[in-house]
Amino acid sequence: MLTTRLPQGLIILLMALVAPIQIVLLPSMSREMARAAPEFAHLRWPLLALSETMLLLADVVLVAVLGLLGLVARQILFSGRSVGWVDLLRGAIWAEAACLVIWLAVLWFATGGPPAATIAAALGLLAAVTVALVVTALKALLLRATAQSDELAGVI
């Protein structure tokens, strides 16, 4: 149980840090961007909505990891509950990747694609797809381990 307290605390801290960004910082930055570059003001609301969605999905990922850590702390990771948390995690990561594809399309078609933002979004997309594929592989391993754990429990 002690081994999961630090990661759980860090996740809660991250969630507490993301909330003010979602509520205060992003809308403020969006407003300032619209003032500073009126030619892109029409992108304010779509990009703000997309940014908020991406942070909400990051929260979902953190909640899923928190749920998995809770199962680890109670020593019941190899159960059907863990598959649900992993599915939630995987779905949120794939949705994040889809948001990044939309972000790239908006950047590219609406603005001509500022190089730094386009590269950052492309790297984020690569990272999201990579992590989603790793989580998919780990889910397969979790399913096999759960089946073997159930089989072993039946033998004992």
C-alpha cells in the first residue's frame, strides 16, 4: 500500500494543477491571442474548445491511472475491474490522439501551419499513438495474467 501513495499523491497534485489551467489560464490566453492576432480571432473558440477537451481527456487518463493504482494497493489488479480501467485509459488516449489530428488540421488549413506549433502537435500525436499502442499490448498481457490468476486460484 505504501508503494502507491506517492504516485497517487502526484496524480492528485497534477489534477489540482490542471483545474486552474482549464478554468482560468486557457480562456485568458485565448482572449489575448484573439486581441494580439485579430486575423486568427475566428479560431479562438474552436481551439479553446479543443484545448479544454484535451485537458479533460488528460484528467480522464489520470483518473484511470488512479483507479489502477487503487487496485494495486488493494492487491486486486488481476481482476475484471482492472480491464475496465485499462479500457477507459486506452479510449482516452485514442481520443486525445484524435483531438491532436483535428488540432493539426486546424493549424494547417486555417493558418498555414506555424512550424513550432505543428511540430509540437505532430510529436504529441506520435507520443499519444505510441502510448495507446503500448497500453493495448499491456491490456492483452493483463487479460492473460488475469486468466492465469483465476486458474491458479481455482487450483488452490
